[in-house]
Amino acid sequence: MSATTDQPTAADKLREALALYPASTAAELAEISGLSRATITKQLTILKEAGDAGATEGDRNGRRGRPASRWTLIGQTERPRLRPGELDGLVLGHVRELDAPVSPNAVGKALDRSAGAVANCMARLTKAGQLNQTSSKPRRYELA
């Protein structure tokens, strides 16, 4: 996250997407993260040069031209991908176990999930009326 705002940077969004969806193409990462393809390409180059991400050549799948590279964070252990909406259940279950308001970072650590993904999930659950945001800085949530 940027030091001056609570908004995740492009690099944060890309790392979150790579953590949740390893072995994805740049086009897939752009769709997942909501960033432009140019921004994804630039950030992947930065991560690769820093040794934080690597790429393998993808399959052609009957298509002509060069196959798309599949990107993964270096040192990332494989864990099963969550299905759409599955993180919501995990977050709600964890918050139910607690008696005090909790931050997305704490929930992310407890669930071994990206703090950014958990923050987005908690914001979505707040809009749905399942959580209440008790403070904005730092962001903390409790059951509704």
C-alpha cells in the first residue's frame, strides 16, 4: 500500500492477483486486478527484474503465434484456489469467532490470504450488510 493513502498500488493489486491466481497470463491478471494490460506488463517486468516473479511459456492451444507466458510469484507455495464467494465465508467465519473489531490485515494473516483480497471482501460484506465498519483508520470490522 502507498504510504500516503489506504489505496493499494498497482504492484499491490498485481501481487494479490498473482497470489490468488498463480500461473496466470498477463491478460488474465489484467482482468482479475482491474488494471490495464500495459500496467500489468510494466509491473510484471519490475517483479521479474527484482526476482519476485517468474514466467513459463504457456500452451499454444491450437492458436498461431507466440504462446502467452504464465506468471507466478517466486517462492509461492501452491494452495488451492478459492471459488468465487468462498473467501466471504472464510472471512465471516473468522470474524464470528472474535469478540472485538478486527482489521483486514489480521484476518488475512489468520486465514493465510492476501490482506488486499480480505479488505476488498470485507468492504463488499459491509455493503451487503453482513459486517459493520467500526473505524476507518485503521479499518476495522465486526459482525452486523
